[in-house]
Amino acid sequence: MTAFAGKRIVLGVSGGIAAYKAVEVCRRLMDGGAHVIPVLTRGATRFVGRTTFDALASEPVRMSLFDEDDPIPHTTLGQTADCVLVAPATARVIGAYAAGISSDLLTATLIATRAPVVICPAMHTEMWEHPAVIDNIAKLAERGVHIVGPESGRLAGGDEGAGRLCSPADIAAAVGRVLDSGGLRADMAGLSVVVTAGGTREPIDPVRYIGNRSSGKQGYAFAEEAADRGADVTIVTTVDRPGPASATVVKVDTAEEMAAATVKAAKQADVVIMAAAVADFRPIDPVGVKLKKRDGVPAIELETTPDILATLGAAKPHGQTLVGFAAETCDVAGNAAAKLRGKGADYIVANDVTAENAGFAYDTNEVLVLASDGRVHPVGLRSKRQVAQAVLDLVVGDRHSQAQSATQVADGTSRADNQENQ
Ligand code: C5P
């Protein structure tokens, strides 16, 4: 049985280009046995026809606050829902909901419900990063509204950036977790998680640097997944992109800066996820003025950067889980196993960056997770968010079993002590 079976889900659809993906969300919820009631804004109908939802959902589309059969449709919907999902949620709907303004059936239902609410924002990067939207999202997150996404990627009009609606599979999975637990799975509540993301930039001169192809997407997916599961997240990132609403973001550029910020944050962390692609070499002596072509080809001497993962591995506090990454181009398992031993990590998440649709810049990934006790977990091609979910499932599950066996050992010891004392 799925988490959706027999549940009444109000599916709010607002007017963004991503509204077409709500059709797939609707189908997935229906396939899982949910009773889906679609509530569309007027804007949504500019992007997707009512007939589509009428045909797919459990009930016909609702749009009006003034229904002939039901004089108070918003309270009926709000009171009887097991979950209200808005996908996509536009800046307008998010703003109205945060401010408590009900100007249509969807916003009125949001304000009239006590059921868990899942909001999946989708908008252009400029809008998503506007201080008003950032404040509104923070306000909703504080009130316990579940914010799922957005992801980074291709947007309407060919632009790239943060603001893309999460995949229908990820949205359905998030709703499933909400329904399963009466809230998104809060299995990381109380845990402090540090995530590094992006590629470092090592200056050659004031305008040039040595960099790499890392997009930071996998690191952000970890930060988002951990935050949604209730963790207190710090993201140390080279990417100019806001993290999850509740996260602390520390922006860095170089390996040296990332080392300082990560070592500091890791002191108090329960879980450290080193998803960043940290440069291994940097110019010894970056020059203070731009190198000129007329001066000929420069000889740039390199030195090694601090190995952050190895530093953290060597000084790992008791009970901390350290996850390293290995971006490999050959012998993925062999190189990752060597890294696991050499760096003092508890897990290495290895991927073949030459594989199709996996690694740098893609929205999908395929990895092999090696644990320090020799277990190997292959995670097949899926969204980076789902990869993060699979790795965190493993981390959380192992931490749970370790805590349980520590309690049993403690119990055994105290029983033995008691017997001795008798
Ligand atoms: O040895 P390699 O650099 O391939 O190991 C990759 C892992 O080590 C990643 O988790 C990366 O974030 C981390 N790393 C690091 N400091 C470096 C280089 C890599 O923490 N200077």
C-alpha cells in the first residue's frame, strides 16, 4: 500500500509554465491510490487545460470561491484534505499565502486548512532570488509548511538557473513522506549537517583562475534533502545560489577558504558531506595584476591545496559521519576504495564522470556508495535529489543502528556491573 492510498489531496496548480508538470504529478498521486481534487488558478488555465485534470483526477477541476453546490468550497476543501499540495507555486501564490491573503479558491483553501501543506515553487531565478520571495518562503518554512525545491536547471525561454519545479517523481515522493509521517520525514531532526558544494577557484591573477566543471547541483540536492528531513544545514559553497530556506549559506571561492569554513562548521556537525570538487593544485603565487600577453607565456608553478576531507577524517569527533566523494574517470570502485581508506571517511560516494547523464552539470547521477565496513551500494541513474535521498537513507539508517548497539552495550555493561555489585 502506498502512502497516498485513500488520502484526499488537494492539488493546487498556479500559473507558471511548469503547470504542465502538474499533470504528471496528478497521475502519480492517482496511481498511488489518492483521491485528487485539482484546484486551478485562472493563470494555470493559460498553461494547461481544465479538461486534462478533469479527465485524470478524482473530481472535476475547482476554480471558483462561489460554487453553486457548495457555498463555502474553500473551507470544505481545507477541512477535508489530508494534504494540500501546490505544484507549481508561483511567487504570487507564495506571497499571498505568506501574507494570509485569500484572493481565489486556492489561496483561500491554503488559509482554511490545518492539513500539512507542500509548496513546490517554480519561477525564474530573478524572482526566486528576490528578497520578498526569500522572506515569504522563510516565513512559510518557519510555520511548518513543507517547501520542496525548486531545482536548478533549464527554465522557460532557454535560461538556466535556480527556480525549476522539482520532478513529478520527487514531488510525489515528498507528498508520500508527508502523509507517511504526518510531516516530511523528520528523521534528521536535531542533526547538524554540513554540506560542501561547487568547484573551487584558485586565482592565477585578479581575473583568471584554475577551476573545474562542478555545478554544485549534487551538493545542493544534499542540502535540500537534509533540510527537508529536519536537519540544521550549513552549506559551504562556491556557487552563487541560495540554499534551502532554513540553511546557513557560507560563500567561498578557494580551497583555502572552503577548508577554513568547513573545518570550523564541522566541529559541531553530526554529518559532513563533502560534495564539493575541491582543487588539488593552486598557483603558488597568484600575481596581483593581470598578466599581460605581451610579457609572454607565464610559467605558473603549482602547489597542493589543503585536503579538507583528509583533515576532517584525521580529526573526526566521535559520532560524526563523514561522507566523501570521488569523481573518477576510470576504475571507479578501485579508486574510491583507496580514497575511503586514505581519507578516514565513513563513506565514499563514487561516480564515473564520463558516464552518460551522470556527473558534472547533469540533473541526474549514478553512483556507487562504499562504506568503511566494506558494504557497496550501487545507486542507479536517478535525479540528484534521489541520489541524495538514497545516501542519506543509508547514513541515517547506519547512525540509528550504531546508536542502538551502543545502547545495548551500555545496558549490558550496567547489568554486568550490577551483578558484580550484588
Ligand atoms: O582525492 P580526491 O580529491 O579525488 O577526493 C575527493 C573528495 O575529497 C571529495 O569529497 C572532495 O570534496 C574532497 N577533497 C577535499 N580537499 C581537497 C581535494 C578533495 O576535501 N583538496
